[in-house]
Amino acid sequence: MDELDRAIVNFLQGGFPVCECPFAEVAAQLQTTERELISRVDRLLQRGILSRFGPMYHAERMGGSLSLAAMKIPESDFERVAEIVNAMPQVAHNYARDHVLSMWFVLATETPQEHAVALGKIERETGYPVYDMPKIKEYFVGLRLAV
Amino acid sequence: MTLEASLDEIDRRIVLATQSGLPLTLQPYHAVARQVGVSPEEVMARMRRMIETGMIRRIGAVPNHYVLGYKANGMTVWDVPDERVDELGERVGALDFVSHCYHRPRHLPEWPYNFFAMVHGHDKSEVEAQARQIADLLGDADRGHDILYSTRILKKTGLRFG
């Protein structure tokens, strides 16, 4: 990444305008051309430096229900449980973490009922209780990394 | 996930056309408009409205923190008095190294933590320094905390509206 790439990544984390020629507007602020900007963004996406470029939709406000849930799984049973949890289409992310509560996943469902049914199914099929931690309040969501 | 009933057909088509990203062309909203079958003005007006109502958090780029060298991702979790969590949550959420910040329920006795702040550093010592900054900000409201690191990604499909 050169100086311009860095400036682009930092600038675009802050936002992108909604207007006729948004790349031209951003390019002017970064002292480059809109074609150069577009090809740089394309390359940053292809190289995996940017994982997304576009609107970030707010899942709950769009009709979904999200929850973080954790399970206490002994090492010896971890792979079996991970297989069951990962097979659920409602599980969007699943991480192993270095804690007694060793498995943490995000459950995305359309209704509270579907949420309860999915958790019940995971508990039955794995034999372990799920510690459900739906957010009570969100204070901030976003990533601001200086590069 | 299916989309909110209050969205009309055109909004839905805009979401489906843009959820994986904006087209990289000189006039991206015009390209979306051609795909959706309405005027570019209509697309821009609707996307501005979705920003105003919070359905779109923002339009922009998401960096891949792993590729950028932020290899230590710590889920810092805190036991904070319930009556102070909203005030403190706003302040911790404003720290620039915090990417997600929530009030969540405890599960006593195993899980005493009701406040979550996800932080990102180049290594664990940077994450620990960030946790100390949060602890300083919380002061005596920090009744106990922990940092959980992810050791493995088991699944990462993300969210998709269909």
C-alpha cells in the first residue's frame, strides 16, 4: 500500500457520498482522479485489504433479529458441537475463544420465535446449554482503523 | 433473513442490488438504478432516506483488519453497575479502537459481565493497553473484567437478505 491507498482506506471508512458522481467528489478531496480512485478501490478489494465497499445495512432495522450466544464446551467434544452449530443456517459467525465459555456464535433470525426454536434445537442436539446474550443496548458499531 | 415489511418493493430491490457492494463505475447509483428499474434520483433519494432512518448505518469501506496487521482481536467484557452502563457505554463506544460496544445480559454465576467492547490491536499487548484505557475510563464502575481472544474462526458467512 502506498500513500494514496492509505488515504483512500482511511477516507472511505468515514463514508461515501450519495450523489451523481461520488467518486469524482471523493477523488477531488484526495487529490486524485475518479478513474484512479475507482481502480485503486477495485484493487484494494481484490487484494482483500478492503472486505466490503458499499452500504452497511442495519440488520435489526431491516427486519432481522441478531443475538450473541456462548456455550461451555469441553475440548474433547468441541469438534462435534462445532459441526452441529455450524450446520444451522441461522448461525452467521462462530468463533472459538480462549475461555471456559469456549464457543461464541451470532444467531440471525427473522422472528423471536425462530430465535427460540433455533436455540432449543442447538441445546437438544448438542446436549449443552446455550448462554443467550441478545443486546440490551448498542452504543457503537463500526470499524475505524488508521492505516 | 427476509426484509422488513415496511420496506416497499423498490427499497427491497435496492437492498438486494447493493448488499454485496456498490458498483465500481463513475456513476454507481445510476448503475443501481438501471438494475432496479427506477431513476437514479429515486435511488439516491431512497438511499439517503435509509441513512436518515438508520436502516443504512453508513456507506463506505470496511477494511479487513487481519490483512492490515490487526491480528489481535479482543472481546473485552466488563461487570459494570446496570444504572451506569448507558452513560459509560456511550463514552467507551466513542473510543476509536472500539468497533462494537453493547450492553448484554449477565448469566450468573458463570458470566458476571454485562458490557462488551470489541477492540483491535496489532498484538495482545496493544489490546491489553486498550483494555487499560477502558478500565481507566470506567474507574470504580469496573467491578471485574476479562479479555477473550478468538483462537479460531469456525464459521463466517455474514448476513444476507433474501
